[in-house]
Amino acid sequence: MRAIDVIAPAGQVETVLSLAQQHCEDHWVDAAAEDGRRTVHLLVKAENSQIVLDGLQVFLSDTDQTRVMVSLVEATLPPVKDRKEEGRRRGKGIASSREELLGEMEKRSKLDLNFLVLVFLSTVVAAVGLIKDNVAVVVGAMVIAPLLGPNLSLALGTALGEKHLMWRSVTTNLAGVVLTLVLSLLIGILWPIDLDSRELLARTDVGFDSMALALASGAAAVLSITTGLSSVLVGVMVAVALMPPAVTLGLMLSSGQYSLATGALLLLIVNVTCLNFAANLVFIAKGVGPRTWHERKQARNSIIISITFWTAMLLVLMLAIFSR
């Protein structure tokens, strides 16, 4: 459920109420404030929140006195009964609105001190686990997964045609990978690696099964954030791990194992490519896109370019895997 609070001029209240009667489970109106505006509270099912938000933007776009706020509702008493016709109308099975997804991905793509600290900690944990051949420690680094967020935000930015989000995601992703490589190179110099480590060598071996796993995991990641099943993301973090192959690349380069380093680099590129390719496809299939025609036209161009690029990358990677 979502609680949508609409602060609007008194003359717009009837418009909001007409929308509420069609798509909301409940609604109520506060008394007028000193500036003449009134607050309409809407109780909306998650799958219908995008319809309501789009309608509000259409009806209230001509005034700058309007404010719309969306918050999550964990439970209501009495519970809201299902209305099958609403589910059929929605059709896509999306529990999070475009605005909620955008807000979440904006946070995940932010290049700040918290992100850099998470990359640092994840790199150290992954390096220790790989060198000591400790699978539990490696899984711990996977779960931290700081590099997953920028890749998902890149896919959403492509689907919405948000160039700012796309460039910020690319910048954050590159910063994370560069920091990981520098740290892992230093760790490899200070702490010589043991090539008997199975966990380490596993990140230098890549095959078509790795590609299939990354594609499935990328699709699962987008399904988890669009349907609200955030617990699925933990499994995705482990399945399509980006940190261990990046750390392995740095460790192998520091030890002069260039052939093994190539394998780690290939695995890293495979995971990034398949994750973005699958995420783009699922966002398209789910109907996640801009609201207006002009924005949809811009998004269509970015989607075409993105799909073409990732498809070409997949073909090149398949040839590289086959040649190895």
C-alpha cells in the first residue's frame, strides 16, 4: 500500500477526489490551511500508485502550488480487500511507481563517501576470502555488493531516458571499479597470493554458464525492485558477484599472472554486460518508462543505443569465451 498526500489549491481538490474515486481504496480531505491550500490523503494499492501519480501530474501540472508526497504503508486496519478488476487493469505486476524507482536508484548511483567506504570494505573482505580460500568470507563481500547499485541505476536511467542518471551511474561504477583495482593491487603486493586457492582460481574461469547465470540474475534483480521483493536482491548479489572478479584481476596483475588476470577481466565484463542487458529487457517488458510522449521518444533512442551496445558486447564476449 501507498499513502499519497496531495497539497493543492482548493479549486483543484474536486479533480483530485475524482481520481481518488476511480483508483484509491480510501481518501479524506483536511481543512484549508492559511494559504488556502488543502491536503487530500489517498490510500492506494501499490500496483495502482503509478496510475494515480500519472493522473495527478496531468491534472495538476499547470500550478506550482501543488506538492505530492508518497510514503509506504506497512499495514492498515481493517485490511484492504483485493479488487480483481484493478489487478487486470494494471497488468504489469509493478509494485513500485516510476518515481519510487527513480528515487531509489538515485541513491544507489550516488558517488559519495559511503559508497567509497563500502567499496573499500568489500575489496578488503573479498581479497582476504580469495587469498585464504574461505568461501564464507567471499560470500560476505558479495553481499556488501556496492557495484550492483550503479549498474541497476544505469539500466533504469536508460529505460526512462534520464541522461543525468545514466552518466552518474557510469561515473560511480567506474570510480568503484578503479578503487577496487588499486586496492587489490596494493593488497597483492603486500600479501602474495596462493595459486592453490580454489576460490581465487574460480574467478579466472569463465564459460557460457557464467553468462547464463549473469543474465538470469540481472532479470531477477529488476523483478525484485519492481515488485517490492527486496529480499531477492541478496541472492542476486551472490549470484552475479562483481567484486570478487574485480579483486581477482588486481591480485593477479600484482603477481604477474597475466593469463589468469585476463580470465578475471573477462568474467567481470561478462557479469556487467549480462546484468545490464537483462535489466534493460525486464524494464522494457515491465513497461517502465517516462510519462509524456516527448520523454518516451528520448527514452526510445537511449534504449535502442543501449540494447545495440550490450548485444554487440554479448556477441564479442561469446566469441572470446569460445576462443578460450
